[in-house]
Amino acid sequence: MTQEPFYGDAAGGIFGRLLDFLNRLDAAHIHYVLKHTRPDSVMVDISLPGWRWEVEFMSDGSTDIERYRSVAGVENDPDLIESLFTDL
């Protein structure tokens, strides 16, 4: 089901597209956090079971999307934490 945009169509301003996207996430009860990691963008960091998405709304009107999927599911190995620091 496609939701009608409230703040403008997909060809509209970047701010309207960002607000429409956030409203859709809210309506779907999807957890997200807003971040500002680059001077020319606003990132929406989305957490879903087994997935993490980074959606960046760029000042030039483009949208960058990166998706990260869990490869092993839940693991119960305390040594795995150390690999976070050794694999850098």
C-alpha cells in the first residue's frame, strides 16, 4: 500500500521527502534515530531485527542508502566482542 505524501511529492523538496519518510516510519512503528554525520546530510539510522539501514537525505536532493544484514543471527560467544577491537 502506498501512502500519500503529506509534505510534497517525491519530486518535491528534500525536507518534505524527509518528513514523509519519518512519518511513514512512525506509522509502521519502525525504530529510528536521526544523525548528522556529514555537513551536507541528515541520516536516518533504522534498526530492524537482523537489519540496520542508514538512509541519508543529502542537501543536493539525492538519497544515499546503505543496508547491513545480520550474517549469523544471535551468537553467544564472549570472545566475539574482542574481535570488534582486533579486526579494526
